[in-house]
Amino acid sequence: MNRRDVIQRVLLGTTALIVLPSTFTSCSKDESTDPTTNPNPNPGPGTSGSKITLDLSLAENSVLNTVGGSKIVQTLIVANTGGGNYVALSSICTHEGCTVDYSSGTGKFVCPCHGSTFTSSGAVVTGPATQSLASFTATKTGNILTINL
């Protein structure tokens, strides 16, 4: 075996050690956590009682001015559900921690990984998730949307 073969085998082995473990665990459930709880029950910074404020006049938040528009803010998904109503839920699916999306056509929040769906209050409609998404109060005053954590 020459030097070139040794280097190639070392590089191939190193790559396999790095890539394969993440491939095998990318969609597996972490057995060290309780599957009945939200993986991140307090998605905002700080402690309970803190707030997130969004200025809807800013370009980065303009999607929320349109009915059906949604945006991920920290670990929340915020959606304009129409009639001046806004919903703020944990964006982390309680099944295996994927980021949920808002489907304006159905008014539901959908996990793209395994198909769990949730209502605008965070309740589970279809599994495999069994626990609701954490829900937070969102109030609009003028151009400011305030989410109480």
C-alpha cells in the first residue's frame, strides 16, 4: 500500500465517521426527552412575562400585514389569520422538533417532517404529534404587534 492509498482511506474513514452518525439520527426521536412535552416550552428570551414587539411598518415584518402571511420570530411562528387577528405559536413541532409552517388555505399549522397539523390555538388536529403547540397572546396596537410570552 502506497502513501496515496493510506491518505485516501484515512480521509474516507474520517468522512464516514462524521456523516453517517448524523444520517442515522436525523429523523430519530431523542429518547432522553419526554415526548409528551413541547421541546421548547418557553420560546422567547428571558422569563415568563417578557414580550416580543414587531413593528409592522418595517419591511422585514410586512408579510404580517397580509391575511395569511406568516413569519418565524425567534422560535415562534406568527400568522395573520384575518379580521385583525394574529396568532403566535411555538414553531417547534411537539413530535420531533421540526419547524412548523402556516397554511393560509386551511388556517392550520403543518409540520413538514411528518405531517402533524395544529389549529390556530395550537391544538393537535392530526398526528403523529400528541401534544399541542404552546400558544401566546398577540395584540396589535397601531403598527405594533406585541406577543406576550
